[in-house]
Amino acid sequence: MSRNDVLVTADWAQEHLGDPSLVFVEVDEDTSAYDKGHIEGAVKLDWKTDLQDPLRRDFVDKEQFEKLLSEKGISNDDTVVLYGGNNNWFAAYAYWYFKLYGHDKVLLIDGGRKKWELDSRPLSEDTVSRPATQYQAKDADTSIRAFRDEVIAAIGQKNLVDVRSPDEFAGKLVAPAHLPQEGAQRPGHIPTAVNVPWSKAANEDGTFKSDDELRKLYADAGLDTSKDTIAYCRIGERSSHTWFVLRELLGEPNVKNYDGSWTEYGSLVGVPIEKGA
Amino acid sequence: MCGAPKQGGSLAGIDLDTQTVIQGQVWHDGAPVAGAYVRLLDATDEFTAEVVTSPEGQFRFFAAPGSWKVRSLAPVGKGERSLSADVGLNETTVVLD
């Protein structure tokens, strides 16, 4: 994988509106953003109600994912073009899902909804409906998903990248600062994790930095590319952004996203925690 | 979860004895700016959070006591404001130019 295989510019996306081989998909936690205006022809996915199991803490299984994409009118041959708010956090999260369930052609629009809005590009309020399909997902590819036991075993062995803000890493905040500071979990970070906030990989307009800048960023942070890497944040969406950078843009082979992230790790009994920068 | 609550509005239900709330409005040309991107930067200028302003141009963050910078970006321009926050309500206005 390299940048040109996985990332498209807003210009490219605008030039390809209406291309029948593409399906634009907006992914947000706040679907009211989509309802106020979306890229023409784009369908919406709600990261929580569409992509999470309604009962257990887990994401949708293979059958649920097939049902979702079939209803949204996405077929196995379509090229899925993802974008979203929050600097593409949730679009990157959805990208990871599509890869987890083996979708072949997936692209992310650089800068997502933010760049699109800052450029004052056109948004549509039209209702989008696509004919239902018979989507067939592959079995979940756990080579890109880390679970808690593997994370604990990785302490001091693999690269652990904590992509939260420095204050969350240090244990000063337990959630990103647009949310009330509450939660059962203990503040801090996984021992031996390096803190490379996701935001360091992005420019202010939400676009990704250049490959050279990104390589330097992780090298300076002490990431050893000869080792496997696990990225985590609070609930796994910001770390999807970093997973996308490391695996899809930079082509690092063994990178996993730990979607349990701090809300799981920080609530486990008996696991080691460090605080401070 | 990670979705920002609705920006602005009532402070009901927010415990100002424990939360450090930084809130305010984004203005440009004498009027509030809806849909502006507002990010909160920590004392080292590192990104901490980002929200989009309400139709009334309002934003709200839940931070911790200390020095912060609020930076806003919109199609009409950009602006920033530094502030020192304490537990409770901290209000500020960011003007875009």
C-alpha cells in the first residue's frame, strides 16, 4: 500500500462525483452533520448505531456488516470513498472496518468533511437511496485488530503507540476535551507506550502530512520499524487514524489497532499503568 | 462517546465544582460564526480537542486548570485566543480575521 492507493484529494473527489464505480460514504458520530449537507450522492454511516453491536461492547459481526452494506446499496465491486468529520477519525475507523471485513477498494478523502467545508465545496441536502445489494463480507482479519491480552504481552516487546493528547497520556485528562471529564477508568497510559498524538500526523485543515514528515515523526518518537506495532487511544477511532497512517500510507506491515483502547485497558483489574509524560 | 455534545446551550447537568469548562463564541464582522472549527491547544500548543460551533457560534470544552489556547478556522478567516482556566466556568471570545 502507498498513499496513492488509499488517499484521494478533495479535488479528485469533486471531479469524480457521480462516477458509477464509486460510492461516497460519510461516517460521523453526529449524523446531523450529514443531514445538514453531504457530498452529492454520499450515503451515511453512523459509527455507533451502524458499526457497533447494540448490546455487547464489540463491533458488528460479519453478518451484521453484510446486512448493513447490502441495505446501504454497497456491493463488493464498488470503490468505497470515505470521508467524515473530526478530521476523518470516524472515516478512518470505518476504513479499518472495511479492511477488517475484506473490502477490496477503499479510499479516504484527504481532510474529510473539514477540508471540504473550509474550501466551501458544494454540499447537497438531497436524500440518497441506492438499490439494495447482496454484500458478501470476508471473515474478520484479526491481523489488524489487537485484543487486550496481546496488548499486555506487548509491553516492552512491541511498539505501543498512544495517540491521545499529551494530557490524556499523562493522566491529567481521561477523555478528549470536547467531552465531560468522567469515566470509571484510571487515568494514565500503558507502560512503554510512546505518545504520538494523532494530530501530529495531520495538518490544521485535517489533511495528512507528507510521507517524509510522517516517517520522521514516528522515527523521532522512537518507533522501531523492525517490530510490530499496536496503536490505541480511548475508544479506537483516533488510533484508526494512526493505523491508517502507519499501515496504509507508510506501508508498515504489522500494525494493529487496539479498539478496546483506554476505556478497556484503564478499567482492567491488576494491569500495570504509568502516569506522567 | 467521542462525539461532541451539542455546542452551547444550558450548563444544566454540568458539575462546575469539578469540571473546567472553557466556552465562548466565535465572531467575525460583528456577528457570530456558525460552523467554525474550534480547537483547544494545550500549554505546549498540542491539539487537545476540536468542535464545530453551533448556529449561534458557540463552543464548549471540558479541560483541566491551566493555560490553554483556543484557535478557530472557518472559510471566512482564522483567529486565536490564549487563556488561563480554573475549575468552573471560563468564557472567552475568538474573533476571526
